[in-house]
Amino acid sequence: MSDQKQNSPRPPRAPGHLEQEESKLWRLALLFLVLLATGLAALSWERLQNLPYHLGALPIGLLVLSILFAAYAYGRRREVGELKSLLQNLQERAGVTPSEEQLDHLSQLILRSQRSFKELIDSFDDIAFAISLDGTLRTVNRRVSDLLGSPFTEIVGRKIDEFIEEPQRDEADKGLRRFIETRRWSGVVRVRVKGNSRALYFDCVLNAIVKGDEVVGASTLARDVTEEREKERRFTELFETLQEGVYFSRPEGKLLDVNPALVSMLGYSSKEELLAVEPSGLNLNPDEDPVLGRGVDDRGGTRTREITLRRKDATPVIFQDASRAVWDGSGNIIRYQGTLVDVTEKRNMEKQIQQQEEFRQYLLESFPDLILAVDLEERYSFVSSRIRDLLGYRPEDLLGNKIDDLKDHSSELVTLYRDVVSGKQLFAACEYGARHHDGSWRTMRASASRLFDAKGNLSGAIISVRDISIEKKLEQQIIQSERMAAMGQMIGGFAHELNNPLTAILGVSELLQDEGAGEATKKQLSMLQQQARRAAEIVQNLMYFSRPPAPGKSRLNLGELVDRTLHLHAYSLRKSNITVDFLSESGLPPVVGDPHQLMQVFLNLILNAEQAIREARDRGTIRVRLGHTDDSVWATFQDDGPGIAPEILPNIFDPFYTTKRPGRGTGLGLSICKAVLKEYEGNIEAASAPGGGAVFTVMLPIASGGTAVAAEGTATPSS
Ligand code: ADP
């Protein structure tokens, strides 16, 4: 029992002492409450959101502390009550020395009280200690002895610098004066315990211990934030070294923080310089809304978008922005944070590739030939858009189709493809007929060679196709005109040869008639003369047509020219069962032109009409009418053939336009007609006849000073 007394602190021997103990207890309670209040007041909820995350748990810690303290205070109040009643007992019996038993009880109570106070502060997870201004540790909790590696008894009463080498005494003294003034200090302190090289970080709250009016020490509550600091340090390191730009901005776009990568990406020399830039200063167009921050409606999550910012030197830089908003407790966005990846080069490269692609496209489109690629399955895998001009189709009409699927293409193209792909020929060409979408036939020349893929494997054939219809028709035209010239010469000679016997026949038959033959003989002679005259007329016409074109223009009777042409072609028409219904106004005014050329015009129209009729039926009629208006003479040629489809009507006067199979038509007839009539300031028009068939109208201006030319009169060369 006496041992215990010796070891235990001395019990209070006077009532005043007890009161002092009680008030000390209440002061402590007050101190904790003040601590709690200041903690909560200082850290309002909104500001709490702005604090680094490791401080966020402080108020909760304070709350736990206050609950523990309340429990403790309740217990203490009971003990103090007991003490008071004991004291009262003592006082009542003033002058009476308390018994040994009473003193022992008192001492037990105080000891218990101290122990439970110690238990309370030991239960803190954080470091708690009281220190006097000269650095002597007055009270410490278990966490302090754990940290310093010494038992409580060896720590209390000793100077703190005996245990820690950082912060050093003089460093701590620097802030002492300010602490004495403000009586409160909070902040993070780096601590290095002697014998342990690892630096620890503590987030400390120091409150002054005041005796009377004087600050005598500080009560300290410290939380180990080393791990958080480590994380923070690693984050900072990452932030500083990351290749991507990182930013924090206010909702309106003002930058709050940026990493060095972003500073250099935007061409600024320092972070401070960039942070000073107004949000609109980062826009290419300063009048537009800021690009960073609340650029788009935010519903949470990370938004990824492409933005263009302005470098310091005003050049644009394209970024891939992945950012997200940070909200406060009441749902307001307080800032944006995001990463920026410079994709300018990537975009430029893409643009370049796109330009190259476009160039390739233009190249193929402006290439005079149609380019076709056909794969090993014999399907079109590429068709250049020249197909529109060449054959009136769209590339997609052919793409994916089999090469032999297309009707109206002669089979030479397929053979060409197969020859090349099979290796029979490495490079080959052919000519083939293809029908244009409008129905006209074209002659094409195709050249093909083998096509290989990127790995060098055979993937099909590439074929370039050129429309050679013009060349082909020119060729045919030359052959035809050569033939015609030869025929003309032949007919000329032939007509001359026939002229003499015919003249003789006519002369002899007239002589025989004059010599007074019998009635029956006279009748036969007259028939002979009639036929001989008809033959002479045909010969005359043949000679007229085969004569080389007379230089210069003549005044002509159009009716007579048409009549002559019809006569010339009468045999063929008769053979085709075609009747000519010819009616000319009498006394037609003259026109000016080359009779030879104009006969050619009429012959073309009659030939076309004949061919059209023969195409549709085995007999028909060509209706020819001539008349005149105030200033021109007209001739219409109407047939009862199939007529002209409205969609091809605008094309029929184009050179080489033909709907006839190759070899049948040159497509030059109508274009020659147009050219000839244009030369004499006339015109030709085509239309569909009201009852079906086609009608062509030729118009020529009336010759100046023109008077009627006798219908049977011949062309008179103008001098
Ligand atoms: P070609 O007769 O060699 O085809 P043309 O220039 O004379 O050349 O005629 C061009 C096209 O006009 C013909 O292919 C035909 O389609 C159309 N055509 C001309 N005359 C007639 C007609 N009387 N009836 C119907 N179509 C015609």
C-alpha cells in the first residue's frame, strides 16, 4: 500500500487544490471545444472542397474527438463530484485531520482521473502532445512514443530536439513570435526523427497554452500525411514530366494551372505567362466563346473533343481534349481539368493524305481514258468516273458486277481480260463495240495489263478504255468518200458512154417516125422514144450528181433540186416499197447555194427516212412538201418510220452521233446537212411527226431580188 503511495502522484492536500484541478479539467474541455469550433468554423464545407484531399478528414477527426471527449468529461464529472463531496466532508469537519483512509481514497480518485485522461489521448490515432515554449515536452500520447521509439516516461520532461533533428530549434523559433501573437498555427511540417533517415510529414494544428495572460506552451495535434505527400509528390512529378498537356481551368475558361508540356506546346516561356492569358486569348478568333472550360454542355464523365487553340505566336494548334468537370456539393461546376494531346501534325498528315487521295481522284477523273480494275472473280473493283462521259453510266452501276454481266458490250473485253489474267498475254489491247446509256453505239479501244496487290500477288487486271468512235468514223468516212469519189468518176464516164447511144436511139426513132411508118409502128416508136428520154433523163441526173462541186454559189430552184434527188434515188425507194408524196408550191422564189451540196442534203434526208421506214415496216411513204414564207423557202421530209425518241432528239445533229450499229451509220449525215445549210444561212430542224414518224424541215433564205424560178428550170450558175 505504501509502495503504491510512493509511486503515485501526491494527492491534493487542500480544497483549493481540488478546485484548481477541476478548473484545469474544464479549461482542457474548453480548449477542445475551442479547437473543435475553430476547426469547424475555419473549414466551412465549401472551402473544404478546395482543400487538398488529405485535409478533408480533419473535421471528422475533430468530431470523433469531441464525442470521445464528451464521454471522458461525463466520467470525469462523476469523479469530480466524488472529490467535491469528500472535500465537503473534510471541510465540515474542519480542523479534523483527514484519516489515512480518506487520503488514500482521494489519491486513488486523482490517479484514476489522470489515467483515464491519458487513456483518452492515447486513444487518438493522431499525434497529440503539449510542449512548453522552451521545447520541453509536457504531455505526449502513445503515438508520440511510438514515433520517437521511447516510452512515455522517457519523453515527458525532455526537450524535443533530443528526439528529432528536423525541424531544428532555430527554424522553429522563427515562427514562435508570430505564434505567440496569433496563438494558433496550422500547417504541414517535415519531421525527421533522430536515427531514422526517412522524412515524415505532419499536418499540425498548434494551439497556445495560456497561463494568465501569458503563452506558456502549445498543444499540438498532428496527423501523419507522409503517404498523401508521397502521392502528391508522385502526382506533381507526373504532372511536370507528362508529354501531354494538363490543365485546370475555371468554368469560364481561365487557366488555374498548367504543366510545362502545355506551356511549351502553346509557345509560352513560362507557366506564369500562360496563366496570365485571358480565356479569349487562347482562341483563334478572340470574339468567339472561350474554347476551354464550359465549351459544351456537361453531363458528367469525360468528354473528348477536338479543339483549336491559339499559340503565343498566333499560329493554330489542334488538340485532342479529354476533360471533365469538378462539382461542389451543391452541384455547381467549380473547375474543369483535362489533358491535351497535340494532334496538329496528325491532322496535317491526314489532310495531306486526303489531298493526295483527292489528287489521285482528280488524276483518274481527268485522265482521258476510262480506268477499270477487275478482280480475280471477274468483278469490277474500280471504275473511274470517266464512265459517265464515255458511256453515260455511274461507276456504282458497274462496281461489283461481273465483267460479262453487261449487255451491249461485245465479248472482246472479256476475252482481253482473261488473256491477260491467265498470262497468255502480259499486255494486250482490243477494240470492241459498247452501247452508250443513251442507246448510241461507241467503238472503244481497251488496253489491259495485270494488276498486283501490295504483297505482289496477282489481283486481277487493270484496263484503260478509250472511246475511238470519232477516229473509227473518220476512218470509215474517208473510205466511204474515197469510194464515193471513185463511184462518181465511174458514173460520170458511164453516163457519157450511155449518152451517145441514147442520142442515136432518139434520133433514129424520130427519123423512122418521120419516114411515115404504119400506125402500130408509130405507137411503138413513140414508146421507144419515151423510154429513151427517161433513160436520158436518168443519165443527165447521174452526170449532174457525179460532177465535181461547182465553185461559187448559184440561184437555185429548191423544188427542182429535191425532184432531181428523188429521181436519183427512185429505184431504191421503189425496191423498198416506199411511195413518195411530193408537192411543191408553184413559183417558188430562188435560193442561193451550191446545187451539188444541197442535193447531198436532200439525199441524206431521203436515205435516213428510207432506213427508218425499213427498220419499222416493209412499206411506207415519204411526204415531201415545199413552200415559202416572206423571207425563206422551206422543204419538209416526213416519213412514217419509228420517229425520233425525245431523249436523243438534241443529239442527232452532233457529228458521229448514231443509233445505228457500227458499219450501218456514220453519224455524219445530219451534221453535214446542218453545216451545209449554215453556210447558206439556212437551217434544219427535226421533230416527231404528229402521226408518228419523223419530220425534217430545211429552210433557206430567199435570194435577194429573187423572183420565181421556173419549177422545171435548171440551176443557173451565177456569174
Ligand atoms: P446516221 O444515219 O449515220 O446514223 P445521221 O447524222 O444521218 O447519221 O443520223 C443521226 C441519227 O439520227 C440516226 O442514227 C438516227 O438515230 C436519227 N435519225 C435520222 N433520221 C431519222 C429518221 N428519219 N427517223 C428516225 N431517226 C432518224
